[in-house]
Amino acid sequence: MKKPLLVANWKMNPTKLAKAKEIAKFYDNENVVICPPFVFLNEVKETIKKASLGAQNCFWEKSSHKKGAFTGEISGEMLADIGCRFVILGHSERREIFKEDYLSIKRKIKITLSLGMTPILCIGEKGGEEKKQIETIKKQITDSLEKSLVKKIIIAYEPVFAIGTGKPCDSYLAEKRKLLIKKILEEIVKGGDKTPILYGGSVNSKNAALYIKEAGFDGLLVGGASLDKKEFKQIIESLKEL
Ligand code: PGA
């Protein structure tokens, strides 16, 4: 089995550069992707030797478009130049708080791929009625992807009710969702079911291995626990023997 990928999503943390460097150094591992806030990317890159660098977002136009008149945005070219290999896109916090829609997510996926980086597309339902949850997942996938993109990306299944709540998704339900996602991807394009799928949502050192061993995910997207050096190190350790 291929080693599980561990993506550390630091979100808007930590507040100090020194702390960012300290954490990054502590869990520098070849199967880890560290996604710090934009301002820390360069310094984190200088700190890590084995881990890969990822961003938490990316604008959909190049800097050359309209002379880069997109105040406050970061272009994919900047991310690629600094050494990012992955970009997290469509995170539920961005969909909810920043009202990111399917079209902008699709554009971001395309620009990320065109610059040689791998998009990690986050999808996940909010809870509620089963039929509605399935429809949400289907819509998130079919509206943000097209045939030519499916096999080039990584999907992160993150049920919204499990994100940052300390209430992880039951591994049986997570596996069920993983199989649904695979089916949808295979329907879009033959071989789409081979697209790697990560689990995210209240992952910690006690449940990390369950999602890989029992639910068969290809890796994990870790938020809160990735800012705790000891906890994250234990997550790495718990996956070593798999
Ligand atoms: P969490 O966040 O691990 O803190 O639940 C996961 C995420 O939002 O990517």
C-alpha cells in the first residue's frame, strides 16, 4: 500500500512566524504536506527538508491578467514559484464564509493544474437528510470538475459537521461516502475511481489509523491537530506501521 498522505491545514494559524517554523521543523516528513498561511510559505519552505509545501487557496487568474489588478489576491504563479506542490481548494470554510461558488472553484482547479501543482478539492455535506447529503456531494463534484480534471486531482472528503468540532465522522459512514465519491468520479470518467481520496474532520492521533485501515482512505487532511506538534507527530507514528 502507498504511504498515506498527511495534509496539515493550519488555516489562519499560528499568529507568530517563529511558532510556524518551530512546528514545521518538528514534523518534517516525506508524506506530509504543510499548508501554512500565505505569509509563512517562504519561511516554512526554508525550514522543511522532506515535507512538501501547500497553499490554502489560490486566485483563478494569472498575474499578467489585467495587470494583476486583483487587490488582496495571490496568484498560482506566485505559489508555484515559491515551491508549492499542492493547493487546497473549495474548503467548506471558503464556500460558506467567502461564498466561493462552483465556477470559481473550477477555475482555481484549472489554473493550479496548469502551473504544475496538485489541487486538493474539498467536498462534504452538512448533515441532515441522507438523500439531500448525497445530492450535495454529487453536485459539489460534478459542478466543480470536468472529465479532463478528475484524474489529476486529490479529493478531500470533509463532512462539515466533523470539521473543528471534535466530533469525527464515524469511519463506517466515511467509508460509505468514499465509495459514493468513487462511483461519481467513475461515472464522470473511466478510471476516475482511482483518484486519491483523503478524509478530514476532527482527525487526531486516536482515530487517524481507522480512516486509513478500516475506511480505506488514501490519506488525511488535518486541521486543529496539525498545530499541536506532539499530537501531529503521534498521527505520523500511528500510520507508520500500516
Ligand atoms: P479539523 O479541520 O481537523 O480541525 O477538524 C479539518 C479541516 O478543516 O481541514
